[in-house]
Amino acid sequence: MKKQQIYHALKVDHDICYGCTHCMNVCPTDAIRINDGKALILKKRCVDCGECLKVCPVDAIFVEQDDLKNIFDFECRVALVPSVFTGQFPTSITEEEIFSVMHELGFTHVFQAEFMVDVINDLMNEQSLTNEDKPLISTFCPSIIRLIQVKFPSLTDNIATVNPPVNASAAFYRKMLIKQGIAEEQIGIFYVTPCAAKIAAIKGFEKYHDSINGVINMQYLYNKLYVKIKNSTKEEKELPVLPHLSSKSIQWSLTRGEADNMNGKCLAVDEIHNVIEFLELLENDEIPVVDFLELRACDQGCAGGVLLHGNRFLTVERLNERARQLENDNEGVNWKEHKEIIKDKDLFISKLDSLPAMSLDQDFSEALKKMERIRNLMCYLPGIDCGACGSPNCSALAEDIVQRKANLSNCVFLQRTMEKSKKLSGEHAIRLIEKTWGKDRLDKDCRKKGAKNEGM
Ligand code: SF4
Ligand code: SF4
């Protein structure tokens, strides 16, 4: 499979977007600008966290994903299902029942994405003990990996080189099927994703997803399955026999799922703004020595993924309940039994590169000069952070000006003072506003949100 360097799963439908700025205001990496009345995502800065998708009032932001019918391009159609998917269903519905209904949708095989968790946990513990760059940062959440690459490049060396379980499991299943006599090109593995970041990672920028062919939106699949499960009778079914995973595997994608199983001093931080705050402290050497960091972009880990149907707290409780039922039941996957199938290259990734998108210039002395100019510009900007210029806040506008992507006159407050001192004509000021907010933005429109004929 040929991969692009950078891929983003989140897109804006400009026919629907009306430039309300909600997305721009919540983006943790200042990756959104408003231009011509529409939201524009700056690809270099976006980390596919999905915060913008959550707040858009008109669903103009969507995830690009594979169509379910793409699975039929393959004879052997594998669904790779993470435990948070089963956490969408009440615990009275077993994993076996859910998987059996997935077969009815056309999948020939349904496997658990956490199959390799116990193996990965051992390797991560080994690496955490020996790693010189403390703390070792988990590879689990692709949005966090991207965040570190673009916003905290000096911490990129702290990212582990152990493959996340989903990729190691996909590699394992692919090899197992090949061993059973199925030709490699006939095998299509589709990951059922709880978030946009995993779509972006699988389709684009990461180096470790070669075993996965496509991604299915979890919410879409849940809706399809729910109807089928509701209408099916338990007695009729021949249920698949699944490998018994350890309770640890079931809880792995939840907050503390990894950290609670690592040796040494381990911290777990979830929700992207919390993670950014923590990484800023870490970068400034304000955190005492920690051996391992579990960082997740979503609140409650994958249970808070933007493509989940259910409430994240309910999902956590259901998975904890499923894990409790397994606690005394089994030891998890015996790694040694599979040693001849899985090789080191399936378990490790090479060191990731930094992709600094926030640095002002590649040349250090130029970057310092630009920083000085930003500070200078901030003396003139009002510091209101209103977003009326089309940039998320005054400091982002100052940066856009220094990078020659905007002008001081984009600030609506400065426009007034420029008009007063005759440095800007009224007509020019209107043209500037139209450039940011679109030509008809200032026209009377009684159908817009909150107006007297809203929605007519
Ligand atoms: S939140 Fe507002 S500006 Fe952003 S995409 Fe949706 S409609 Fe457009
Ligand atoms: S996905 Fe996250 S980083 Fe990207 S534009 Fe949306 S809020 Fe910003």
C-alpha cells in the first residue's frame, strides 16, 4: 500500500459551513482560519483530534472514511474491532453475538484489535526500563503522536518505538491467515475506528499501519448492527469462538489502561487540552522524573472518541464490567505460542521524525527576529481575542502577519483607528471584511441563526 506523507481525516463541507467560528475557537493547535466566510483547516497544524467536529452546529465538519462496500474488494474480509465497540452495547449482549452479526454484514472474519496487548505491554515495560529519554511516551494515540511531532518537536525522541496493539494485532492476523493458505492480496483488514486520528494514521502519515487496508466509522457500523441485533433471536445463532483476552486488554484503550500496567512511576493524562498543558510543563523541565506517560487526546481515552455512539462514562462502566467478568477466567494471550508467526518488525516501529509546524522559521536567528516582531505587533493589537479578523486570537493574527498571510488591517478594531486617521478608506475596510467573512455576510438575512425567520 502506498501512503501519503500527511493525510487528514477531517474535512469541511464549504457548502454547509457558514463561518460561525465555533471550530476555530476550540482548536487546540490554532489550526483553523476563516476565509471568505468559511472555515479553513491548516493541514500542517491539524492533529485530527476531532474537537472541531464536536462543536460544529451544522455538521459541516465530517470524517472521510471507507465505504462499507469496499470490503467486497477482498475475498477474505476482516473486521478488526476494538473493545470500545463492544462497550457500546449493554453487557447482556456478548462479544460473540456482536461479532456473529458482523458476519451477516459481509465480514468473513472478525478479530479483536486488543489481541496483542499483553505482548505489547511486556515490550513497552522493557523499553521503559532501558530508555534514556525519560519519560517514555506511549504510541497508542495517533493524535498525541502528531501533536508531539508538530507542537513539541523536542519531545519526539521520547515517543516509544513499540507498535500500538491494533497494528501488531493486524500484522498477526494477516500472517495467520496467510499461514492458513489465503493469498495476501485476497486479505482486506478493516479497522473499526472510534476516532478521526486513527483514520488519518492508517491512511497517511504514520509508518506502522501497513497491515490495515481500510477504516470503518464505528458510529456508522453501530447503527447498522443495532437494528440487526434488535431483530435477531439468540437461539438461531451459531456463535463464533473467540480467543479469551485478558481483562487488561479489554480496558487498555481506557484512561489508565496502559499506565496501570507499567512498572515505575507512570502517569496518565487524557483530553487534548490537559495533554498540551502537561507537555508544556514537561518541555520546560517542570515535571519531576516520570518513567512512562500514557497520553490520550480524548476524555476517558477511546471511550470518548468522536465516532462513538454511546456516552463515554457508560462505555467505561460496561468495559469495566466485561473485564471484571474475565478477571479470574484466563491469563490472556500466550505470546510464546505465536512466536513463529509474529516477528520483531511487526512489534516495533522506527523512530518518528518531528514535523514542527509551529516554529516561526527553520533558521533560528530568523525565528528569533519573527518572535520579536510578533511581540511588537501585540503592542498594537487589542488583546480581545474576538476572532473577527478570521484568526483564532490576537497572537495568531500577529503570527499570520509575520508569516505574510494577513495584515494589521485585518483587525476590525484597528480598521476603525486607521479609518479615523485616514490611512484606510471605508470602502477598503468593507472589502477587507468581505474577504474574511464573504461578500454577503453583512447583507440582511432573516433566515440566519437566531433571526426572525430562522431555518425557513
Ligand atoms: S463550526 Fe462554524 S465555522 Fe466551523 S465548520 Fe462548522 S459552521 Fe463552519
Ligand atoms: S481536528 Fe483538532 S487540530 Fe484539526 S482542525 Fe479540528 S480541532 Fe484543530
